[in-house]
Amino acid sequence: MFKTLIAINFILILVSLISGIFFLAKDGDQSTRVVVSLTLRVILSFSLVIMLIAGWYFGEITPHGL
């Protein structure tokens, strides 16, 4: 279950990045949708890092080679 949440978070980061690129190409300088999309990507990336640290700390995920 935890790995599924991490995968969903990663997919949402990619979708946000692609939408930011799309809005940048389509809207130009008139829209704030690019800023909102990239802000969401930063928040999702931060939450992914926190989830990975918490998963490692609580033993849900383990690094390879240990």
C-alpha cells in the first residue's frame, strides 16, 4: 500500500510537470497557471521526500544492499 502511494505521488509530479510545460507553451506570459502548476510540483516533490524518509524510518521500505 505504501509503495502504491509513492508511485501515485510520483505520477502526479510528472503530470504537474507536463501541464506546466503545456501551459508555458500555450498561455505565454498572461496566465498564472504555469506558476500554480510548478508550485504544485514542488509541494508534491517535497511530500514525496517526506514520504520516503517516513517509509524508511518506519520500516515500510528498505534500501537495496542493506
